[in-house]
Amino acid sequence: MPFGRLPGSITVSYSVAPLPFRCDGPMSRRISQSISLTPELDRFVQTLVASGRYQTASEVVRDGLRLLQERVALPPSSLAQPPAPSGGHEP
């Protein structure tokens, strides 16, 4: 079993091509990353892409990470009580 892989999970690799336009902002440089998802999370990502809301799985992951980034940036008092485990995703 590869390092960091959960039993029953699948490994999903995402590669991002260079942007087709000049961009000097923080999103101008993309790094390819390989992540492991449970089958349930993979289905969730694929459902969001199939719905047309997102063009690629990478967009889904980036949007989710942005939301997490906002949540983590909350004042320390709001992070004192971590949310109860929800099995890897929220309803």
C-alpha cells in the first residue's frame, strides 16, 4: 500500500497545463499534485464536473481548498472547537 493511501481509497492524479494567457497574479504558477480520494469523494467530484458547474476535477479541488483556506483563516476562538468528524465530507 503506498504511503498515505487509505484502505478502500483510490488515487487520483491531477495535472494542470500552463495557463493560455499571461497572468502575473498568485494563480499564475500551477503545481501538479497527486492526491488520494475515497470512492465517495471521487464520485462527488465527478458529479460536480458532470453537472457543468466545474470544467475539471482540478477546479473542484481548488474551490474546495479555497473554502478550507477561508475557514482556517477565521479568528482562533472560532477554531477552538473543531467540527465533529463527518466521515470525510459534509452533507
